Amino acid sequence: MDEFLLAAAGVIVLTVAVGLARILRGPDDVDRLMAVQLLGAGGIAALLLTAYATRVPGVDDVALGLALLAAFAAMAFLNHLDASEGESE
Amino acid sequence: MTPSVLAGLVGAALVGLGLYGLISNPHPLRKLLAFNLVGSGVFLVFGIVARRGAAAGFAFDPVPQAMVITGIVVAFAASALAVALILRLAAASGKVTLDPRAWTKPGEGGQ
Amino acid sequence: MSVLAALDLGLALLVVGVAAWTVSARNLFAAVVGYVAYGLLLALVWVRLYAPDVALTEAAVGGGVTGVLLVTAGKRLDALASAEIGAPPGRGLKIFAGALAALVAGALAWVVLTLPSTPPSLAPAAAEAASGPGAGLGNPITAVLISYRSFDTMLEKVVLILAVLGVWSVGADAAWGRAPAPLRKPEPDGAMILLAQVLAPVGLLIGLHIFWVGADAPGGAFQGGALLAAMGMVAMMARLMAPPRIDSRKLRLALVAGPAVFLVVGVAGLMLAGHLFAYPQNFAKPLILFIEAFMVVSIAVALPMLVSGPPDGGAK
Amino acid sequence: MSDLFSLVAICAGVFFFFAGTVGLLRFPDSLTRLHALSKADNLGLGLVVLGLIPRADTPLAALKLVVVWALALVSGASTAQLIGRALRRGRK
């Protein structure tokens, strides 16, 4: 069963890595943002799967932190995207 | 190849990539980003020492890990200070560059 | 364990690939997006190295907060009207930089491959610290941070305060004492406000939980504090909260609380337990949690202030 | 029995990650790509979490898994909304 969990994690990492090609290609910043979101979800899934297979302690808290931070990063990028209007310092 | 050796090699590659970016990118914020890459590479190399030093009944050596944690926070503090200086420089001079040639031309540099 | 080895290799390639993208991306925003993705991936690598504490700190501070710092800085830089960017370097410099980088990376890789097989380690000493003065701490990282290397940790907090002072002092003279510019100027969208209203309280709870379990499990003051800082910035980005004035007494008290309490307890240890930063045997664990609680406050306040930048406004 | 459940749920999760990525790469414009992304985010991670719940040691660990998913759902839903609006206003 552990082998299966690891294999699933591997497939997800691979899939998401291919999705990162979207970051490279763009063409818009929005697409890059979406690729990072996909990476966030996939990374958390792979983290949980690996952690349950290798029994590293305390990884559920790391997963919680990553889930928070993925949302935080997405919010910061959106803040950049739609706040460019009316910005003057 | 054990995971720790692999991670150490990744760290070495990151230091190289960051160094290249630090020298070749003209944008100061990009330089800062590259510098952070160097930093995390160094942390990774440092961290595998932690993984290898599995002594005293730990799965890892907690001393380097604790130092990496403080190091990450200090690196962030330094980055924030650098950002403040870059912004101030740009506001004072209207130039977003660290290139010394840009400063030899006549123009107000700083206040 | 060949599946695991393949997973490790894939992850390693991915990290290096995203780092390369960060260096070579055409614009700043794309590079920062790459950098945040890189921070998330690096956290996975740290988990594989059995360092969940480092993974959390790296993801929170290295990836998330640094990413926001750079995005905000890029936006402010764009707003400075006549900003001109220096010319890209010539081919000669690029070749030189590439050669230098390859040399350094190669040398480091050689060092990594030829490390002695039984490395010298401070782990026994740290184990002693974990079972001695830091008695009852199940998480050796916390024991090292607060007990074995307590002086480092205290000074590291001082560095954080110095950085905040440095950032503040870069502001214009006339702006001294005012609040930093908000992370966002226009009114945010309803969806963003909702997201912040859900995220911030849940994140607060998770941050406190990670701080609290830090004595015995992965987690602790740095990790919890960094998450709380991120949630503070979430509230600032949705304009639920404005950056405070930098002459606010509360703000300054919160900034110095961590190192001050640490120092006071440390000096008290000199009198009660014999040497600086020694904790009396029976009170070690509650004392350490007490110090950590104030450090969480200091970190959670210092990081958003560092991102917010110098005070804004005043006469032109 | 619980192994079989985990197996099925995780396989389904992997499938949705795969489908989401294919969509992100192949769909013609940003709005349709957004649609593909939300499947990977919500269903992919959700099914993986669902598959891991029977393997959690304590109820608290299971609760944390659910919270991870809930966070992904909340942030996915609101960022999708915000991305959609940014696209409609032509800011990308």
C-alpha cells in the first residue's frame, strides 16, 4: 500500500510539473497564477501521500501551513493584478 | 544515491543558478531574488549535514536545522532592508539600476 | 524503495528547473511567481530530509512572505514614474558569470559528494540540552533554539528589530512617525474581502496551534509566528487592517517584547540557575513556552512591518 | 476494505489532477483553463484527502486533513472568482 501511495504522489508531482509548463509559456500573468495554484494543490496532495507512506511525524501541520500559504500567495498575486489601476505613490 | 546527497547536489546547483542570476540580471529586485536562491541553496547544503548527522538517537541533527530556521528569518530581514534601499534609491534618482556607469553621467544621485 | 528514489529525483529536477526559470524569466512578476512555486517545492524537499520545521519556515518566510515583499516592491517601483532599468549585460559578462557559477556549483557538489561518512555532530550535546535545562521538550529543534543555542535565537530577534529600524529610517524625514503605505490602495473586491475574512481567523488558529505543539512536535515560535504574520498581511491586503503608525507605543512594545522577555528570563537564569540563559530545572518547560509566546508576537508584528516598508506621506 | 476505499479514492484524485493539467495546457483561453483548474484543485485534492482519512492515526489527524481540503476549497473558489473578474476587466 505504501508503494501505491508513493506512486500516486509521483504521478501527481509529474503531472503538476507538466502543468508548470504553463508558467513558462504564460502568455498572461493570470495563467502563471493558475499554474501556481495547481502546483499548490498538487504539492499538498503529494506531501500528504508521501508523509503517510514514509511516516514522517508532524507533516499534517506542514500541510495545513502550506494550504494557508498557497491561498496567501494567490491573494497577493491577485492583489498585484487588479490593483495596478489608480496606484500612485 | 541517498536523498540527502541528492538534496546536497540540488543545493549546489541552486547556488550556481543564483550566482549567475545575481551577476547577469540588471534589475535590482531580480538580483535580490537570485541572491535568495543562493541563500536557500546554502541552507540546503547545510541541512544535509543535519540529515547525515543522525547521532544521539535523533533521525537528524537538530543543531544545523535550528540554525537554518534562524537563517531563513535573518535572510528575509536582509531582503526587506535591501528592498527598502532599492525603492529609496529609485525614488531619489529615478533610476532602477545598480550599474555604476549610469551614475557617472550628470544627474542628481541621492539627496 | 525505487519508487521513492524516482520521486526524489523528479522533485530535485523540478526544484532546479523552477529555479532556472526564476533566474531567466522575462519580467519581474513572472520571476516572483516562479519563486513562490520554488518555495513550495523546496518545502517538500525539506520534508523528505525529515525537517518539517524547516519546511514550514521555508514555505512561510522563504516562499510566501518574500514573494509578497517582492511583488509589493515591484508594484511600488513601477509607480515611480521615470524609472529606467539598466542595460542587460554583454555576452562576455554572461559567459564569465556562467563559468563562475558552474565553478562554484561544481566545487560545492564535489564537497557534498566527498563529505566524511561519520560527520562530526553537536547532536549529543543538543540531546543533553534537550533532556537537561530544556527538560520535557519533545521537539529537539525547539530545545536547541530556546535552550542550547538560546543566545543565537535572542540575537536573531534583535537582528529582526534592527532590520525594521533600518527600513523605517530609509523613509523621508517628514514622514517619520506616520504609517507605512497600505499594501493595496483601491477598495478590494467582495470576494477578496470574504477570502480574507475566512482565511485570517482560521490561519490565526492554525498559527497558534503550530506554536503550541512546537514544544513536543514540529512547530514552534518561528513557524507559528510566520504564519500569523502571513495572516496579518492577508488582512492588510483586503484592507481589513491598515499598517499602524510607526510611533505607536503598542507596536513598538510588541516588536521588542520577544527579545526583551528572553533577555530578562536569561538574566534571571544567571541568578537562579547559575549561568546566563539557564532555566531552573522544574520550571523549564513553562518558562520556555512563556518566552516563545512573546517571540511569536514579535515575529508576527515584525514581518508585516518589514513588508510594509518605510513610513509614507509627509511633505513632498 | 479500507485499503480498497483508499485505492479507489486516490486513483480518482490522481485522475482529476491529470485531467486538470491537461485542461490547463490544452484549453484555448484563460476562462476555460480556469474551469479546468478548479477541478484539479477541488476534486483532485479532495479525493486524495478522502482516501487518506481511513489511514489517519487519530481523529485530530483526520480533522486536519479535512481542514486542508476546506482551505483549498475556500481559496480556490474565491481566487477563481477574482481571476474571472480580472479577466473580464481585461487586466491580465
